[in-house]
Amino acid sequence: MRLICKNVTIGLPAGIGVLIGTWLLTGIYVVWANKKHDIQVEKIKKKIQ
Amino acid sequence: MILNLCIVQTSLKNINFVSVGMFFIFVFATLYITYRAAKKTKSTSDFYTANRGISGFQNGLALAGNYISAAGFLGITGMVALQGFDGIIYSIGSLVGWPVLLFLIAEPLRNLGKYTFSDVVAYRFRQKPVLIASAIGSLVTIAFYLIIQMVGGGALINKLFGLSYFSSVIIVGSVMTLYVLFGGMLATTWVQIIKAVLLLGGATVIVILSLSHFGYNPVTMIQGAVNRYDISVVSPGSYISDPWEAISLGIALIIGPSGLPHILMRFYTVAHAKAARKSVFVATGFIGYFLILTIIIGYAAMCIVGREVIGAGEDKGGNMAALFLSDTTGGPAFMGFIAAVAFAAILAVVVGLTLSGASTISHDLYVNVIKKGKASDKREVRVARLATLALGILAILLGMLFKNQNVAFMVGITFAVAASANFPALILSIAWRRFSTRGAVYSIITGTVLAVVLIVLSPTVWEELFGFKHALFPLRNPAIISLPASFLAAYIGSVTGREPESAQKYDREKLRTHLGIGAY
């Protein structure tokens, strides 16, 4: 059991980190999808039509 | 000095009239606001198409409102208060399923432009068998979700009015059944948005009031909890000690959100895939913030109110931790307000669930399967009413059966059912060309039946409800067995029952799912 300061285990901040990380992950995906993915999709669409 | 930070105040053993008064004022105010909002939405234009105009941000807030049920709020805070560190797995686990939902399901669902889970799965296949199977999957998931709300609502009325738990559950069940029978559709987007704002606001105020006892420092608060009990409250293994149990619960929590019919429904309401994407980002932000609050509220309840108080009384699951805390830190009027917000939110969820369950029975099963599309509206409504009544009675009975359970724990097994019953069929119908009618039916039936049977054989039901000595299935959460089994059944069914037509349909559907060609 690792303590980061008296009586607070590393699991607590790590858990909150997972929550924040999850949110950031969806954010990164949204930016990537809007900037890169959608442009590629548009290219394929034009090729088909 | 830190010891003194934990003040024990065990007020409210009897009915408090200030709380009860505040409770009624706010329940009626919330119901009135939602009624007005719902009426406004209704008159604008048709329910589904009007919702196509919902913006990504609004839909995100509505998604959050749909997901953070009051019962989940009561359950998670109680779980952290009673179980300490291991309770946090429910806080964290409740969010990790959302990237899965975003990466795999949200945009294809939006592009398909179908309204219900059954429609999406049945699109490529023969309608009748898939409709029956997916109706069974949806109804079982809804039944489990109803248990959660009944246990939460029952414990709430039990604490607030001092009635016995049994009469509390009967009251909640009757109020909800009457509300659906004579009220009708209120579970619209705006109801969910209002609910999200009230719950987020209420939880934020509880946290500020609690942290004011500790100089606004969460670390001091956790040290207070450790001093009051021991180091075990911040160390793992006190509640979920079996690693297989932890993995099984993890699978359920990660996959579960992608199999919840009422969450999936929300993606059909936005204008385009981009908005679907944004709404998940907004929803994860709000839900994540809320879940961080539940951890703080849990520890604050442990430290300020104390486990002896929270776990005592008729509610063994500790579901009332947040209410005890709001009473101690903000007084009886504030507790009445929190109870009212929680109760109104529970009512909104229950009504939405009952309605979707009733429409599954009346529309999918009665009209489309039994009457083959030929039934008058009058008969359909009558069947829907009867279905509502049946669901109400079922909810009351199940709510009584699961009396001593923590609500967050119940969320865990409900997610296992949703993940096993709905997710494999949904993802395979989007992603696998050779998936066939037989595969879909096998998968849904296997997932649903296996998950329910394993829950019945688990320690929770077999030992604690039936009173037998040894549970036949060692894990409390069945996801680790039932989810892979559902995928396997899908594979076996599709390989033995090939369907060239469905593969052809897939080739056309693919352009629409992944590129948005033909989506409106």
C-alpha cells in the first residue's frame, strides 16, 4: 500500500485521475474526429458519388 | 485535533416536519416544471423529429441526466461510506464505459437513424424472431433497472416518513403506476436536462457544506475518516476481495452503458454524427464531475455521520448516506430539498422505463408480432395500460425482494444483464457482415437467460434471499461468463444459419453507418 501523504493511498488520486482521463480521452477523440476523420470520410464520399 | 473534526450528530430518528414540508414543495415544483417543459416540447412538433433539432450540448446534458439516476447517486455515496476504497470502483467504473460507447456505437447509431434498439438490430434480419428476442432482452434489462429505482425510492420514503420499507415500496410503485396511467409521456429531453441540473447542483452544495467542516481540504477529511475508523477505509480489498469478481464487475461497467436502451435512444435525437460525438463529450464531463462529488460525499458521510448510523435501521445497503449527510451539514430543510430532488428524479426515471417497457410489449410484441401489424390504436393503448399495471406490480414485488441491497451494487448486475443481452447483437449487426437472424436471436437469448440464471445462483440471491448455504455460482456479477457466452452464441448461430440477404443488406448499410451517406 503506497501512501502519497499521511493516510491518503495512491489509489484515491489515481481513481480521480481515471475519471478525468476518461473525459480527456473522449475530448481527444472529438477533436481528432472533427479535424482528421471527417475530412477523410468526405474524400471517400466524393470518390463514390 | 482531527478527531474532533468528526462530529457525530444522530438527529432525525423520527419524522421531521420541516424536511417533509420541503420535500412536498420541491417534489411538486419539480413535477410542475417538467410538466410545463414537456408540454412545450410536445406542442412544437412531433416527438421524434422535433428532437432532431436538439443541439449536441443539450443532448449531452440530457444524456448525463438519463445516466446519473438519483438511485445511482444514493447507492454510490452509500457504498463509499460503508465500504470505503472498494466503493470507489462504482464511481470510477460508471464512467469508463463511455469512451467505448463513443468509439464503437454513438456515430453508427446516429447514421442509421432508427428509433429503438429493436429497430437497429432487426433492420438487416427477419423481423419477427429478432423483435421477440430483443423485446425479451429490453424487458429484462428494464425490470432490473426498475428494481434499482424501487429500492432507492423505497429507502427514501422509509427514511423521510418513518414508514416501514414494505409500505414505502408499495407507495412508490403505486404513485409511479398511477402517474404513467393518467399522466403519460413526461420523460422527454427537457425533463432529463432539468433533472441533471438539479442533481448536479444539489450534490455540489452537499460537498461545499461538508468540506467547510474540514477547511475545504479533502485530504483533511479523508484523514478524519481514517482517524475515526482505521487505515482500511482507504485501502483496497475490504469489499471486493476476489480478483475474478473485480474483473467481472469491470466488464459489466465498461460494456453496460453501450447496452442500455434508454441511453442508446438518445443518439437518434441529434441532427448529425458530429452532434452525437459532441454530446458524449459533454455528458462524460458532467458525469465525471458528478462521480468525483460522489466520492467526496461518501467519505464525508463516513467521517461526519458515521457508519454506525448509515448502516443501521431498515436500510442495510447504506443508500441513505447522502441524506444523513445533508441533514447533518445543511439542516432538515436542506435534507428535504435533496430528498425531493432525488425522489422526483427517481420518478422521472421510473416513468420513462415503464413507458418504454409498456411500448415494447404493446407495440413490438402485441401489434407487430401477435397481430401482425393489424390492431386498432384503441386496443394498442389498452394493452399498453395493462402492461404498465403488470410492470408496476412486478416492480413492487422485486423491490421488496431486494430490500437490503445497496443500489450501486444493483447497478453493477443490471449493467451485466444489459451488456450480455444487448451489446453483442448491437455491435455485431453494425460490424459483422455474416451476422444473421439466428445469430442475433441466439446471442440475445443466451446473454439474457445466462445472466439472469447466474444472478439467481449467485451469493446475493441464492444465499441472502433464498437462505441456502452455498451459492452454486461463486461470483456476484455474472458478466465475465455471460458476455463471452453471448458472443459465442452469436457466432454459432451465424455460422449454422447463413443468410445471404442480410449480408447484401449489410453492404448497403455499411456506407450509411460509417460514412453517413443517406443519413438524414
